Amino acid sequence: MIEGLFIVVEGVDGAGTTTHTKILIDSLRARGLPAHGTREPSDGPIGTMLRQVLTGRLVVPGIRGPRPPSWTTMALLFAADRVDHVEAEIVPNLLDGVTVVSDRYDYSSVAYQSTTGGGGEDAEHWVKEINAHARRPDLTLVLDIPPRVAAQRRLERGRGREIYDDEELQEQLAEFYLGIEKHFPGDNIVHIDANRSIDEVAADVMREVRRLRGEKVD
Ligand SMILES: Nc1ncnc2c1ncn2[C@@H]1O[C@H](COP(=O)(O)OP(=O)(O)OP(=O)(O)O)[C@@H](O)[C@H]1O
Ligand SMILES: [Mg+2]
């Protein structure tokens, strides 16, 4: 049995990672290729807890009122969720010959936790250390978008605010994603201009996946 491909979709909040993970899974299945869509935080026990932290449902009590956990706690929880996600969901599917598409992966940990941890090299180095065993994807698609467009999309989508929903942070994250290959040398990273219609972006996503599969594309 040939192993499935491991593909990751990344970008700032509102870039369209969830939208394009879903479309890619549907397109692969429409071509008769077995595909499994997943996400980080994962739907496992630690990922489920992390989602409660992101929405403010789970907080640290303090004398000045409840607050989110520190960036170090967040980094460790994300790293623990990732190990569990890889072991319990990603690798078993890949071994079954199923292509796995993940809405976010360890790039988000390095982007969000090292930025909220001050953005220095020390923070980035440590976040990478605790994720050192994360299996490398075969292809990472980064959806590039100006932070203002992403903010507008989040607003229109109308979901509640999350702890990383902050204009300045999102601008720093957008910059990180633009230069992401400097942070992950050796990874197969492709940027896609996500400031276009969903159909145009989806067509580019599919073209890159076909290229990865060794199909002839223009
Ligand atoms: N290319 C696009 N053009 C216009 N709207 C888009 C495009 N891609 C996604 N959207 C819309 O923008 C909103 C945000 O998309 P989506 O939820 O996929 O973003 P996301 O990156 O997953 O965000 P988050 O990280 O916050 O989960 C959705 O309402 C979606 O329909
Ligand atoms: Mg999403």
C-alpha cells in the first residue's frame, strides 16, 4: 500500500484555511482519491480543551480577573495536541493510503506562540524544539492575504471573537506567513494569493496538489 500524502493549509485567521481544506477534500474525493480532512487544534481531548481556551470558555483565574493561559502553556498544549493528532489520526490515515489535509499544523504554533511570546529567536527556537517530532508535510499551502481583508472576512463570517483576534497580532502573523520559508527550511511550501475569489484560490490549491502527485499541470 502506498502511503497517502500529507498536506497542510496555513494562513492568518480568516485567510480561508477552513474553506479551502473542505474544498480540497471534496475535489480529491470527486476524483476518486481517498481523502481525510482534519484540523488543529484537533478534535482529540487536548485539542477540544484548546478550543475552549481560544473561545474564552476556559480561563486562568486571577486577582485582576480571568485571563487566558500564558503563551508557554499554550505552546505546550498545542505541542501535546499535535503529537496526539499525528499518532491518533494523521499517521493511521496516511498508512491506509488516505491523503490527509490539515487545516493548520506546527507552522501555526511557531507563528502564534513565538509572536505572542515576544517574537524573538529564543521563543521560536523553544517552540520548534517541543515540536521537533512533528512529521513533516509533503506540501504546505500558505494562503496569503492582507490582514485587513482577513479581518473583514472574519467580521462577515460573524463568529465570536477569539483570544488571538487582535489587529496588531494579526498584522505580525501576516508578515510571518509571508516569509515563512525562512523559518522552515527544507519544507515544501507554496504561497497562494488568497485575496481572490474562492474559486480562483481553490483552482490554484488543486493545481499544486496535482503537481505534487506528479500530474502534468501548466
Ligand atoms: N477567497 C475568498 N473570497 C472571499 N471570501 C472568502 C474566501 N475564502 C474564504 N472566504 C470567506 O471568509 C470567511 C473566512 O474563511 P475561513 O473560515 O475559511 O477562514 P479561516 O482561515 O479558516 O479562519 P480561522 O482561522 O479564523 O478559522 C468565510 O466566511 C469564508 O466563506
Ligand atoms: Mg478556520
